[in-house]
Amino acid sequence: MRQLSEIFQFLWMFESQHHQRLAWRDAEEMRVARARAESRAEAQQKSMMNANPSGELGHSAFNDEDALRKSGLIE
């Protein structure tokens, strides 16, 4: 019985290591996704500020082609 328990613990060790590697891979993918999202948000903020530098939205226009061209969002 003891030997069976030791074999089970040995096999469980490999299973737990596998799950740990999966968790590390998931964490790395999340770090990459977060960096991409932050980069996109920064680019969007810059384009919004280029479209309306004062930061006020009172005089902005939806789909203002001149502002979109200046910000590089359309050609």
C-alpha cells in the first residue's frame, strides 16, 4: 500500500508541475495582452488629443475627417 501511495505521489508531482507551467504561460500571455492594450489605449488617447487638443469635447465633431487624417487614423 505504501508503495502504491508513493507512486501516486510521484505521478501527481508531474501533474502539478504541468499545471504550474500552464499557469506561468497564461500569466505571460496576460502580460503581453495587457501591454498591447495599454499601447492601444495610449495611441487612442494621443489621437483623441490630436483631434481636439483642448481636451474639451464641446466643439468636436463625430467622424471629423480632417482630424482623423491629422491623427493618422485614415489616409
